[in-house]
Amino acid sequence: MTQNNQKVNMLSTDAPSHRSQQTTRAHNQALILAAAEEEFVLQSFRGATMQGIADRAGLPKANVHYYFKNKKNLYKAVLRSIIQEWNEGLVTMTVDSDPKTVIEKFVRTKLHQAFVNPNRHKLFALEVIGGAPHLHDFMSTTMKAWVHDKTQVMREWHKQGKIAIDDPLQLLILIWATTQRYAEFEIEIVGLMDKATYDAEDEARASEFLVPFILRGCGLE
């Protein structure tokens, strides 16, 4: 066997193994993040433990430390993954995008996230209420830059006569407030509806009320 053939065989043998390691790593990280999210909501950052998170994930505590080193790093990773998920609804937004399509999709996506993953909203709310000590740097840099970018696009839409809103930051705040309320105050809302939990129709009811309401405010009926 030639030296070149040996190299090819080594690469072909190593490639599946490398993919398998990547798959295992991604799977374990996802398990840990989901378990940590639940632990932090129920126990708060101060009360949560790496052992408790490991138990929820069904993994050895050493594995949790291997991927995230300590509780603070893991907590920050959970918070940032939450924000990244929320912001994905506006990732492809540009000046040339259709405002009605973008805003409607963003509102519906945010509502869906609130109904499907209420713990994420509750955890974020607890962090912010506590003064956002673990998110201060992120919010003052990455998040601030994201908001600046999106509001600039909306201001350009307003200049072009595409939307009636001339203060897009207030629009973002309104969307965040109205959609996230369904998760953060779930107990209050289901109680007012004489229910114990949300059912399959509640997200649709919220969407069909809120989406037209916000679009009308933007002059996009």
C-alpha cells in the first residue's frame, strides 16, 4: 500500500469517528442546557447545583463540568441560548424585506415560543428582575447592537412609507411584553380563563387577536 493510500484510509476511518464525537457532544450539551434551564427556574441561580443539573440530565456530574466548567458558565450559556432563539425571528430582516411578513412572523414565532417553552421566559424574567448581573455585558454589547440594527431597518421602512411606526424600539418592547406575558404570567392567565393549563387552542386565540392588533398599529392592515 502506498503512503498516499494509507493517508486516504486514515482520513476515511477518522471522519466517522469525528462526526460521532461531534454528535455526542451536541447531544450532551443539549441535555445539560435543558436540565439546567429547569433547575434554574425551580431553584433559582443561587439554589441550583451542578449535581442537581446532572441528575436532571441523567449524566455524571463530571460531564456537566467537562462541557461548562462551573455553574456560572452554564447559567450564562442557558440565558444566551434563550436570547438567540428569540432573536432568530428577525435574523434575515433587511430594508428590502416585506414589513408585514416580517412583523407577523416575528409575533407568531414569539408567541409560539412562549407557549412551548414558558420556562425560558420565566428564567429570563427572573434574571432581569434581579438586575441582570449575569447578562449585563451581553445586553450592553451584543443585544444592544442587535436592537440598533433592527430598529435602523424599521426606521428606513418608516421613511419609505412602508410602516406607520416612527419609534421602532417601542414596537419591539410591545411585542416582547405582549408575547412573553403568556409565559411569565401563565398561572395568572390560565386562572382568569378558568383553566389549570393552556390547551391547544389558546396559542391560536392569542395569535389571531394579537397579530392583527399589532399590524394595525403599524399601518399594515
